[in-house]
Amino acid sequence: MARGITLVTGASAGLGAEFARQCRRRGDELVLVARRRDRLEALASELGSAHVIASDLARPGAAARLLADVAGLGLEVDTLINNAGFGAAGAFVEAPPERLLEMIDLNVRSLTELCRLALPAMLERRRGHILNVASTAAFQAGPYSAVYYATKAYVLSLSEALHEESKGCGVHVSALCPGPTATEFFAVAGSPNGRLAKMATDPKAVVAAGLAGLARNKAIVVPGLMNKMTSQAGRILPRAALRRAVAALKG
């Protein structure tokens, strides 16, 4: 009989590595996934025990191959933490088209495929958890990070829908929507010294809130009072005002 595991994507750094640490502390058997095998192996060594699978989930077919590899180890996914993703700062028309499409492939297509492949078995067992890492960026348009904001809006919408479809079936689905967090995200996005980077908070608190919200089957988890307030700004302010506010944060 297959053993249940927690699968963490984007586990080589940042929130993914912290998810691995906190899940391991509560006793989960882990499968860690990212492109950089050396970092995954270093993290597995730190944790004492974890399965490592190096994979570029932005590539076509990678999600299906990943779950086939997990099954080949005699394991099944009890908890799926879809954390892999990246952003890019700058004007839409100046971004390399291939980089934008890679972002969509990783942030949207791969996440969707992993949910679609893992969820049926969870529903059949009437047990399972899916945590999709979105962002407070999901709640408004994002000039100068247009595609990133759009991908996170998709993740939020998909997660809410799956949450509702899975309600009462023993499966929890939540979207984690952190604000700026102190990870490699801003360096990868090309804005390591930007205004949002200077507002970044501790990833440990973000991960703890995400896992607690998933355990309670909250559809949307927004860590931190200020982030909760800003995520609700759309109920008060016109969308045009929100667009201008986000645009003013560039640089």
C-alpha cells in the first residue's frame, strides 16, 4: 500500500524550503521538487530525511512525470503544496516574450496540471490537502508586473473553485495569499531593492499561517493584518485607484 507524503514544489529556497522544514517538524514524509538538485539535497540533509526529485515544472509533461516518479517510489500525495513560481518586474512590452510564457507555464499550467492529477485520488480516499501559493497580487491588476499579477489572480480563482467543489468530500483546498515576503523572489524578479522588497516579511510566519489555514480548510489565507486590509481594498477603492497605487510601487 502506498504511503502518504507531502509534496512541496519550488522547495529549493524561500517559502518552499520553509514549508519543508515546518512540515517535517510535524512528522510529514516529504518529496521535495525544484530544478536545483544540489539545493534540494542540502535541504534533505538538513531535514534528516526527504525524497528529492529535480524537475523543471515549466516544461511540458513535467507534472505528469513528477507524479509518476512519486508513484514509482510507492508513495501517494496526501498534501500538495504548489509553491513553485516566479515573477518579473518591468514594463510588459519590454519583457522577453519567452520569459512571460515560462512564467505562465510554471505559475498557471503546471499548478493546474498537478491539481488535476492529484485531486481525483484524494477525493476517492476522501482525504487530502492542496495548498496553492497565490499572493496579495491576486486581488488587483499589477502594472509593471502585469503577467505575474494575472497568474496569481488565476491561482486564487482556481483554488476558490476547487475548494467549493471539494467541500464535504474530506479534501481541503486553500489559496495562500502572502504579501511581500523575504525570499529570493525579488532578486529573481529583477527588483531586489524595490519598494516592495523593502516591505518584505518573515517567511516562517507566512508558512505557519498557510498550514494552519489549510488545516482549517479556509478557502483564502492572507497572513498579517496589513495584508488582510490591502487585500480588501477592492471593496472600497475603485479598480482604477488600485492600478495607480500598484504602478506607483515600481522601482
